[in-house]
Amino acid sequence: MCEGDLEWVGHLWLHSPFARALWELAFSCLGIFWVSHNSISDQLLAWKGHLSWKPKNKKALALPHVIFWSIWRERNRRVFERVEFSLEQLTGNVTNTLFLG
């Protein structure tokens, strides 16, 4: 995704420039300050633990999965179709999936 030598799951979904931008968008929309974990399981557990007590956050609980899915689709688009979406297009996809889908 970021054209580096090594692509591992934690980097792809949590720490790559695209992932960080999508996570920062999510955090700012929810008005929270957050430091991403090193593992995906820790990130999901912390996310669920932080938001589960708020009854209006059903879409917020889905947000990590939407971010992961969007990054995975973009990675596959780049690898198999040789097509790249911009960061703006990715953030638009995440927003549309959450609020219109």
C-alpha cells in the first residue's frame, strides 16, 4: 500500500499512512483522543470497551471493520487491478459506507 519493503497486518490496517488517516478521521468524528495499538486484536478490544457503554454508538462499533474493509479493498485494487484511489476517495468510501450503507 505505501510501497515500502515490508507489509504486515498491523502496519497495513493500523499504522500505514492511509490507515492512520482513516483512524484519525474516525477519532475526530467521535471527538476522542486515541493511540493505536500494535495489534489488531488489542485495537478492537479497546475500541469495543471504550464505546460499548454508549447506546448510540452502533455505527461507531462498526467503524474499525469498515476501515479494515476499505483498506483491504484498496490494497487488492492496487495489487490486482493496478488502480489506486486517493486518500480523499478512501475517506469518502468509509463515510458513505457508514452513513449511507
